[in-house]
Amino acid sequence: MPEEDKPSPIPDLPRGPLCEYRQRAKFSWKALKQVLEDPNVIRIKYDVWQKLEREPLFAPLTNTLPVDQQKERAAKQVKRIAELKLDPQEIYSMDYKYRVRYLMSINEALHAVCPSMSVKIALGVGLFTNALLAMGSERHSAIYNAAWNREIITCLAITEVSHGSNTKRCRTTATYDPKTQEFIINTPDFEAAKCWVGNLGKTGSMALLFAILHTSDGQNHGLQGFLVPIRDPTTLQPYPGVIVGDIGEKIGLNGIDNGFVMFNNYRIPRENMLNRAGDVTPEGTYESTFTEPGKILGAVLESFSAGRLGIMQESSNTLSHATVIAVRYAALRKQFGPEKDGPEQSVMEYQLHQWRIFPYLAAACVLKASVFSLTDIYLATVQKSQKDSNGFELLSQIVSELHALVSSSKPLVTWTARDAIQESREACGGHGYLRAANLGELRNNHDPSCTYEGDNNVLGQQASNWLLRQWKAAKVESPVGTANFIERREAILGSSFDAIVRASGGAVESAEFITNCYEWLMCWLLHSTTEQLQHADKDGTDRFKARNDSQVYRARDLSRAYSEYYALECFRKRCLREDIAENLKPVLSNVYLIYGMWCIDRHLATFYAGGFAVGPRFADAIRSALLGACGQLKDSAVAVADAIAPPDWVLNSVIAKSDGRLYENIQNVMMTNPGAMERASWWKDIVPSKMKAKL
């Protein structure tokens, strides 16, 4: 049966107190769900969730396990996932784009259930094999197959104790010995120890390690990749010459055994060097092997961007989960009311509460659409690069633009999710602090996403660098179209709030107005950043310091504005497609408006600094539009939350179950938690001594 003809896997929601708000919506939440998410992705995720729900090993926990037990549980879950064969064999005969999208959808579903397990699989299977494809050759196929089939536990060892983002300054060395045709891997001191390596602490048996290559002629050939055996895969005992251990308990994701490793002149075969881009001959000569630039470019893109896109997909789901909890709780929690002794009203009726949580609800919808769109372009680009290497110049341009998009969007999505979790926790009051509310687990498990696979602030600099190059270039090179606005820079910078409002007939509640504001904002940031760099150059300031001093209030804000602009454009285009039912258009427009005005509100100081507006009218218009749009969303908010919510057992929040029986569910959790109403076993130790003497 074709995918589109299969019945919808989305189950109905139980009736209960939330129906009061659900009935106010003028659209089907299931129809909205299939706009915000691709129907095939929904089907894949629900299929995974239904299978895992029947597995005791994946049942939600009611308490926090000791760290070692968390590692054990996650490792067993990884093993069980392989046995369940969630990836049907037929997908491997499909094209690259379909196959990888399918696997990414499985990962999204797994991450929603158990982030530690998901990350272990992503690191040990996905990222490891992607890197091997990008950097290795046929001689590494046996390791590739063993990793893919879960026959060995693998990891990527890049970061060192004293170097993370600046990988070029890593100090682990690989020195070639032509006499034995081996590489000697050595760690000069603890600062050079590979660190934070996921899967390495207790279980990893093979590492894809990055080290500085030295040949016997004394030449330094920079960072290269090597396959380095760490432990015997049958006993998990480390090999002689390898010092390996677990880094200890972390804030979250303790199911992942992050480790450190040091090497004492440890020898590996010459063939263990990843030789797609360069190799060392048996005699010890380094040779570059660039033969098909298009395919190599695409492979490198796949290796380094796939992980960041996966993080963005996971984070957009985490953002959704946090906002679903906040919205459902807000609809059910009643406090105060217009009459002193009259009925209380839901806290969602209060404007302040709407302003706190609705922008994150809108962000969840907008960013879900933009991440899907960006992934689509990325997969299509990699697929094209694998088919042929013709049009290398255009492909290179697309890769550069995609790198800028990923480098700016990953910070936006992960930071938005981080902030949404905290605001949701506070918006749910004391009950939000319960472990059973799941907001604490979401926060702790999401937090490292802002750091790994590229520190957010460092990534943002890469995006702004690309935009600045387009600004300075004689011709804008933007095949995806995200920087085409630069071609109209003079007209854009000549506009103002008053001019835009006059041209639009006085309305600010429109996509055209939001787009015009963003194009001016980015042009002004590009212009002012370039101007600052030029002044620094004239004053004799070195380039490194000049770039460093242009980040705050300039390049950093530019990167954020660029990613917001892209997200809004993706969502706007999605809303213009023919499959959108008429009754969905008002709520989609409402969501777009809230997110757009909320984002512009964050940039108000820059708009005024650049002379876009004078006086209070601009700020008043933006904030009035934002508050008005939040008020309009109130009656649809629960239905929108339903559209981005996973099943209850996946959401795993006692204060946000779809049945809406808030206080019954809290009572059940509080009164049945182990030892809730038992006398403490240590009661005698705290009874005052005088009273104890009378007993």
C-alpha cells in the first residue's frame, strides 16, 4: 500500500477537562499536525513509539537511577533497538534522500523516548559511519559494516581536555614509522587527552581519532583521521598502551558513557589512516588523493552537517514537548478571577501568561517547519553530489550557503528550546519542579545541545562570516536564495518604519511587513559590521582583533537575525502550499505573526540604533501586534499544542496528560511514589536526644 493511502496513525485524544479549550478551536488538530510535520515522518515516528511502548526496557522511569545503572540501561536499550530492526530492509534500496530521512525520523522518535540511547546510537552508528564514508575508502569497509551492524561499539575522538572548538591546535600525534609501516599514536600530556568522547567511557572498542600527522621526514601534515582500537570487543578490556576511563557524572545524559583516553606510543597499522583525501605510502611519503572534488565536497558536507541537523530535529521536538506541557497546564490551572468570591479562571486567560508561553508555542511550529525544509535541501544537495561531480562551482556555493544556514540555525533552535524549557518550568509553578513533570529531565538532557557539534557562539561566527563575504563580493552567490536581499541593499537601507507602513497601507500585521523589517535589519548589521571592520583596518588593528571586537551587537546579532529570517520564510512558504485547508489559514497566520513580532521585539534596540524608527510608534506597534496575536491564539492554543504533542507515555509529564485530569494524576504520582507514606528508616537518627531517652 502506498504511504499516502495508509490510514492515519494519529490516535484520538481522551475526553476530559481539556475539551473545554479544544472545542473552541475552529480546525482539526490532526490536520494541523500534518501541516507542521510531514505525514510520512509522523507515520514512522508513531510506528516506532507503538513498538517501544510494548517493551519493558523503554517504560518511563519514576525515579532517577544511579549513574552506572543509567549507563547500563542505555547500553541495553541500544542493543535492543538493533534487535527490533526498526529500519525496514527495503529502505536501503531507496534513494539517499528517502533513506536518510527515514533514519532521521526513527532517531527523532528514539530521542523523544530516551535521549541518552538516541545520542549513543547517533554517535556510534550515524556519525561514525558518516565520517568513515566521508574520510575513508574501501579498505575500511569491514569496520564500517561492523559499526553499522552493531558488532562493535564505536566513537569519535576529536575534543581534547584543553582544545575543543580550535581542533587544528589539538596535540595528539600520529607519527609514521616506515620501518614497521605503523602509526605511533601518542598523547604528550593530560591536556592533550581526548575527552568527552561519547561511548568511550565504559563500552567503546574502536575510535575514529583525529590526530596531527607527522611523517618520518619531519613534516607536519595537520589533522587527519585514524581508526584506533581501544578495547578488545569481546572482553571490553583496554589494549596495552591505552589509558581509558569514564569522565564521571554529568548534569544530564548520564546514560552516555563519556570518556577520556591517552596513548603511550601506541601503534596501529598504516591502513588505519582514513585516506579519502590523503594517504601515506609504505615508504612514508604523504600524498594527496583529491580526484573527484564534487563527491568529496558532498561527503564532507554529509559528515559535518548531519549531526547538527539531527540536533536541530531533536531540539525542535524538545521545544515542542516543553510548550505542550506549559500550554496544557495553563489551560487546567485556575487562579483568581474577576470577582473576589466568584469562580477562578485558567491562568491561560491572563495576558502576561500568554506573552510568556505563546511565543514559544509559535516558535515550536515555525522551527519545526524550517528544520524540515533545511534538512530537505541538505539531503537533496548530498544526493546530487553523490550522483555526479558536474557543476562543481555551483555545488560549492550551495555547500557554503548550507553551512551558513546550519551554523546559524543550530544555535537558534537549541537556544530557543533551552529558554522554552526554563520559561515553561516557571510558568508551571511548583508543580513544574516535580521530576514527574519532566521539565527538569528535558532541561538537563537538552542543555549540552548548545555546546556539542559546534559551540553555538562559535558556529554563529561562521554564519556571519559567510554573509559578510556576500556583502563585500561583486556578485552575491546564494543558490538557495537566502542572501538575495543583499542585491537590493541600497533600497532596503533607504527605507524606514514610516515608509514601510505607508507602502503597506498602515498595517503591520503582515508577512510583508515582517520580511521588510528583517531585510533592513540584516542590511544594517552587515553595513555597520563592515564599516567597523574597515575603520579597524585603517587604524592598523590586526584582523583577528577586529573580527573579535565586531561580534557583540554586530556579527552575533546578524547570525541570529539571519536564522530567524530563514525560519520565518520557510514557514510562510509552507503556509502558501495548496494542501492548506481554509480553516487552518487563520491559525497558521496567527502563529507566524506571533513568532515574527516576538523576534522583532528582541531586536528593537538595533532598529532604533540604525535609525529605522524614531519615537515610540514602532515599538508600540510591534508590541501591540504581539499581544493582540497572543490574545487571538488563546482559544486555539490547546489544539495547536495537541498538534505538536507526542503520545502521553513519550511526553511523560504528570501535569500535561492529554486526558486533562491534572489533580487526579498529581495525586496518583504523589501518593504512590515509593515510600511516600512510610516512616523513614532513619527516623531514630533525627529524634531529639531527650525524647529518644523517654522511648
